[in-house]
Amino acid sequence: MKKAIITSLLTISAVTCLAQRDFKAEYEAFKNQTKKEYNDFRSNCNKEYADFMRKAWATYKGEKPIPQPKEEPAPPIPTISTIPPTISTVPIVLDTIIPAPKPHHIPQPQPIEPIKETPRPDDRYHTFSFFGTSCKVRLDDRHKFSINNTDEASIADSWEHCSLPLFNNVIFDCLELRKSLNLCDFAYLEMLHEMSESFFGSETNAATLLMAYIYCQSGYKMKLAISNDRLYMMYATRHTIYRQSYFLIDNTAYYPYRMDSESCRICHASFPNEQPLSLEIGRQMALASKPSAAREIKSATYPDVKVSVSVNKNLIDFYNNYPASEIDDNFMSKWAMYANTPASPQIKEALYPALREAIKGKTPHAAVSRILNFVQTGFTYGYDSKIWGYDRAFFADETLYYPYCDCEDRSILFSRIVRDLLSLEVVLVYYPGHLATAVHFNEEVKGDYIPLNGKKFTVCDPTFVGARVGMTMPDLDNMTATVILLE
């Protein structure tokens, strides 16, 4: 009996092992087949794209740039004599409510199929600098090619060359850099440009094609263009960019990347599942730190509210290249995009500890009062039209760097600080020619307010110098206001 049981168990064990081997073999076969299908699918997409590239070109004329909206800004009110002795409590009539833009909640574009890494013992890296940040990708002489003629066949041949498996590790490395450095879409495009030009040389057709190929394979919507024997790339975006010409193709606006030409020949081929670029900055980028000169900022009313702050010059340089834009054809949406951009780690480390100490133990009203006066009196007002020649909004870090700022810059910075340090809801309040803020307190607070979704948002104006919480700037208190929601 015992012998029979043992024999049965051995038989079951053998069958189980055989089944496991069969399962493993089937799994490996399935995995290899899936990988082959993936390779075949992406390879076929690129082959069809290159074939289409040999004939699908047409001449397009650029559309005129959309000018940046201009308004005469309301000047700051710097004299204490204009501050009323008592605070009124008046509801402000709402004109329009602008919802917070949501594009950065949309996942970043992805390749049509995951890019598989294939480590090789002879992998060699190309290193380059992106706004002071050291980067490396697997690029070497084996990846080199040249485009001597900007005819359709030459460009298509180069695209097919880039489609070789040899380039998969390069795409993989670029996508990993996008992830590890928290690059927004536009920063990723800038990074690809820097990488390609450092490898092939500045303003070369090969550099443009490599940039465009990796950008396309990463899931982004783009077009190739030819002008004066130079190859250029154009990108589609969910935003309307100011002061930059664009080309309308199939009812989609494509913005030329570093090209200044009124007309050009454009390849209107499309890649599967391509997605437009977003100009939102949902996460702060992990750029290498290059501290700027320290700057002292202090409140005139509360002497203990003072900081010595230095910002990351690498980030400032990146912001200096960032295109101004709007969403859904509403120029007020740009302020929400700037205000919703997170403060940099340098600001959180340099500015926030001192401010936290200054508001420690204070009620929300008292804490906001101190932060409000800090922003009102710690900065010098300057008109964008005189300084920049056009209206330019600042990210929070920029206001702490540049010597001058205006009402929109102060409101963006104030809203960022209050949300980060006190976790209070803040909205932007727009009057014609002026931008302020309003804060929802978890306590009863006197002052002009905006009724919104069953809550009271009390006016806080960072440009009305010396004004307390709840005070509306003179000449604006009888106006209706537009509210811009923030996250």
C-alpha cells in the first residue's frame, strides 16, 4: 500500500514538473511572440511613415502670430493715507468664473508600444548639459548619419535609419531622463534639442531629424518642414502661444521650433496615437542647482518677517525661454498655469522655513496678514511694458529673482505661499487692468469678499501696499470681478 502511494506521488510530481516545463515553454513562446509583434508593429508604423514621407509634402503659408493681450495695468497704491480706517464687508459681484486648467492631469504622451531596453556590453554614452544638469544617453558613432540634401527621399532614408533597433536604447534613455528629471513636455522637447545638437552639431539637419524622431517615438504630435534647405520640426500643443507664427494643418496649429519663415514645405504624415504637447508644469523639475546671488526681502510692517533668499539660476534660465500661452482661448487661464506651478525645492528650503517661523502660532487671519504685507512691501513695482516690452507673467521663483514685479506676479507668488504654508484655498481675482487674490478662511474674517460655491473668499490684494486683509484697491471696489480658480 505504502509503495503504491509513493509511486502515485512520484507520478503526480513528474506530471506536475512536466506541466510546469510546458507552461514555462508556452510562456516564453508567448513572450517572444508578443515582443516580435511589438517590434513588427512599431517597425511597420515607421516604415509606412517613411514611405509616406517620400511623397506627402506640400507648401504651407504661416499664420500671423497671436499678439499678447495688452491692458493698461492699475498702478500700485503705496501711500498709507489711502488706507481706510475701518474695513467694510461688501460682497463683490462676480462677472465670470474661470475654472482651473486641467491639462497637466492628462498623462504625458507615451510611445505606441513600450520602448524595450537592450543593454549591450559595448554600450557607450554621449554626455551633454541641459540647463546646467548633466545628462547622458547611449549614443555613439554607430548612430551617426548625415542629410546632405533636403529632398523627400534623403529625409525618408534617414528616418528609416533612425528606426533601426540600435536607436531603441537612445529613446529609452531619453524617456528615463524625462521621468527622473520631472521634465514637462516643453522641457523634454528642449532637452532633445540640446542632446541632438551636442551630438550632431548646432543647426544641422541630422540633429533636427534625430530630435524629431525621438520626439515622435515618445508619443508627441509633430511635423517635419523644409525651408531654405534646412530641416525643421513643428509641434502641436493644446495651448495658444503668443507672439509666434504657426501653420494650420488639418485644423491643428503647429508651431515651428526655432524657425523663422513665412512659408515652407511640410510633410503632413501622421504617426499613430500621437498627442499634442502641454505647456503645463505639473511638477517642479529636478534641475541641478546653481544658486543666484542672495537677496533680502522683508516686510515693512512686521520686521521679523524677513528672509535672505537665493533661487536656482538654471531654472530661471529655463523659464526665460518658456512660451507665454493661454488655454481655451481665454487669456486669463495663463495666470492659473503660472500660479499652479509648484515652487522649486530651493524656494521651499530658503523662503518657507523663515516664513513658517514668522507665522508660527498665529491664527490663519494673522498669518495671511503677515504674508500679505511681506509681498506688498518687500518688492519693487515695475511695468512689464517698460522692462520687457510686452506683458510677461512670472512664475513664483522669478518674482523672487528679478528686481521688479507687477500685480500679476505678486498675486501668483502670494497665492503659492498661502496654499503651501497654510493649506488655505486661494483664487485669483481679475478686474480690468488689475489682478488680486481672495482667500477662504476657516474663521470669520471682516472685509470685502467673493461668495463662491457656498464659501466666502476674502479679498487680499498684494499690490495695494499697506492694505489689510479684506480691503479692495480704491477705484476697483465698485467693479464686478472675474474669479480664476486655482488648485
